[in-house]
Amino acid sequence: MAYVMAAPCVADYSCIEICPVDCISPGPNDSDFDDAEQMYIDPERCIDCGACQQICPVSAICEAGGLPPKWRHYADVNAGFFLARSR
């Protein structure tokens, strides 16, 4: 089950730097960075290693199955970001 980036994301980029499969976007060098409301985890590329969750300074990253009820919709938000990006 993939990890999900939820509302408290403050985009400090530590998760991007530690991710072994580069599944977190947008980064500061991405063309859609300025328009993004937060960072997102690609559920298709995430390998469930948990490295990003451990380093997140604001606990914005959860396993998809362990999201608090108020943040469950972020699983779709994260997947939707990458779906829209691929079009």
C-alpha cells in the first residue's frame, strides 16, 4: 500500500531527497512546482519503504490505509496529481 502526502505538507523537500525511487513531486525544478498546492506521492511508483514518513517534519505522510478520516481523500488527490500530469 502506497504512502500518501496529506494536508500538513510544508514542502521542506527532505522527503524528495530521501526517496529511493523518486516518486514525490513536484520538486523545485519541476515546471508545475509554482502551481502545486502541496507535494504528492505517486502511488504507482511508491515502494512502501517508509523513508519519507520517517523524515517528514510535520507528519504529513501516512500509509494509504492508515490515513485519518479527515485526510482519506488525499489518496485520490495524490493519484489525481500524477494522472493529470501524464496527460
